[in-house]
Amino acid sequence: MKTLLQSLIVAFICFACTSHKETEFEAFEVFCEMVANGNKPLALHHPIARDVAEKNWDQYKTIADSYNVQLYREDNFPKTLLFPNEATENKSVILIYTGQRLKQYEQLKAAMEENPKDDALKVGFARRLGRLLGYNNRGINELLSKNTPYKSLASFGVKKQVTHLYYDNIKEAIAFYEEVLGLNKVDTSLFQIGDEVLVHLHALNQSHIKDQPKSTAIALLTDQLPEWYSYLQEQQVPIKYTYKPKTGGPHDGFVAVDPGGYLLEFEQFKQHPENELFMAVLEDAPRTRTSTALNFYGSITWTYHKDMLKMESFYEEVLGYQKVADQGWTKIYQTSASGFIGLVDECRGMENYADDKAVELEWQVEDVNAFNSYANEHWEKLGFNNSSFIGPENYIYHIQ
């Protein structure tokens, strides 16, 4: 019996070791496949003891060759804010790559070695490494939040998006949104478009004067475009761009003009390569019924920009919002359940860039006190003051 028991233990240990070893190489093979298919620019096999890297190198190389990818053994992986330092201490990291990605990694490592104590550059280095590994900004944000004090606005739990518009004749504007569009009035001049997305109408003031450039348009998302088009024509609402549905396009719509001259884009997105994530997000959006018996299920506030790359970085790295659609010259970000911001290249959009804008944006968060405490300490460069700040290209944002 003793001999049998000993044999079973030895067999179990051998199986466990073999199973672990097989799993080790299977994971490595997955990384190779991802790099070979372009899913990752460069992949890192998990840190391992240096003697294990040496022992398994031939097997790693055989797998890499089968996928036509290249390997580099890194025994001094740079310390960044992206990963805990102890994860790679005295370990080997196998880099899997093709083309010039190793050169890209070496350039990053050299820059870090030249500026080892420059705190202002450390977050930038971490983001640079994250991009090389194929992480999007949302993933990089998550890693930074685990290893640094960093937080994005989205991490405080955004509940609602409110777009503020300004009118010479505020009574006429209120009547239009309440009686013509039939939106639900939440307060005196606050209207609900969809679930957790609202529009707030204001009279002109010192900051927002008559004939101020709009630098915004509002997309009202609906699956009843023909009905809305007929209805607005009956109501004699000015139409700037007529309804001309197209087969195979990413979206259909038309553009009306409200009493203050703001453009209202009645729009329906369709299944298309540039909208695949957006369509999944919109799938379960509740329909908000208006008094016209027609509905909306969301809204995009379009803003118009000169420097799209700067704005994308701001929305992803500072605000932490997820990009749900990329139309090339427009980028759409989800901010609340059915509230979206669309960044538009002003060279191709319906409106032009202007330093002064007849629009302000607001997001309501779950814990505004916690956000204010964080922003007062970390958002000094944005001029954060009393729950408000000015972002790139002079758009004004409020947090409530």
C-alpha cells in the first residue's frame, strides 16, 4: 500500500508540473499569436526567474518562429508607474514583437534612463509604454489608478450630462422645447432628452452675448426619423438639411434649427464598421417618450475643434470617457447612460471653431465632494475652481 501511495503522489506531482509547464507555453503561444495578428504591437510574457527563462528559451524560440515573431529577453525591465516595481525585480521579461517595435521600446527605455527623476515625465512614460503594449487609454488609466494617486473624472461615477444653451428670447426657447419638441420639463428651463441626458436653457448674460458663435450642435437620437421630419415640417420648424436616407451608410438624419439658431440634428445610427461598439451601447437605451408621442433615446453634444488629438487625449486621459465611435473626423464619447460628446474637426463640421462659445457642459457625479477634493489638488493646471474648469480650446465644464 505504501508503494502504491508513493507512486500516486509522484504521478500527481509529475502531472501538476507537466500541466503547469504546458499552461506556461500555451500562454506564451497566445501572446505570440496576438502579436502576429497585429492585436498587440508588443507583448510581454509574465516576469519569470532568470534561470527559468534560460532553461525555456529554446522552447520559446520554437513557438515564436512558428508565428514569425521575434523575441528579446529583458533582464532589466524599466520601472514605470504602469506596473508595481516588485513585479519585475530580479526577473526576466520576454518581449514578443515584429518590425521596429523593439527599437520603439529601446527608445522609450533610453528616454527613461536619461530622465530617471523627472516626476513630470513619469506619467507620460507610463502612457507611452501602455500604448506600445496595445492598451487603450481606459486600460492605462486603470493601471495608473492602482499605482499612483491618478483618477479620471469618470472614476467618480458620472450620472448625468447637461448641455447649457443661451438665448436672446428665453421664453420662446422654453416654449419650443416644451411644446414643439415635447420634452419633459424637469425644472423651469431644464429638459430631459433621454435617460440621464438633459438640456438647460438660459437667457443671455455677460459671458454669453447675442450672436455669439455657437461652436456646438445637438444630435437627438431617435428611431423615428420619418415621423419627426413630417411632424417638424407641420410645425413649420426651419430645416437646414433635409432628410435623405441612404442605404449602407453609418447613419441617417436631418438638421433643424431651434429659435436661438442652434442646430438640432435628428439622427439614427446604423450597423456599420465605425459604429459597432456604439450600436451595442445604444441597444438597450430606454426610449424617452415626448408629448408628441414620438421618442428619443439619447443625445450627442457636438463640439468643434482645431486640435483633435489634444481633445482626444483630454477626453480619454483626464476625463476618462470611452470612445464608442470613430468616424474619422468625429470621435464620439459616452459620458452618461445615454449622453454623449462628439468631438468634431471644425474643418468638416456644421459649425466652426470659435474662442468664445454659446455652450457650456456639465456632468453630475456620484460624490462631488470627493471629486472636488481631488481636483483641487491635481487639476490646478486646468484652472479648477468652485466645481468648474476650462478645458482645451476654451470649452467650459461644470461638475455637480
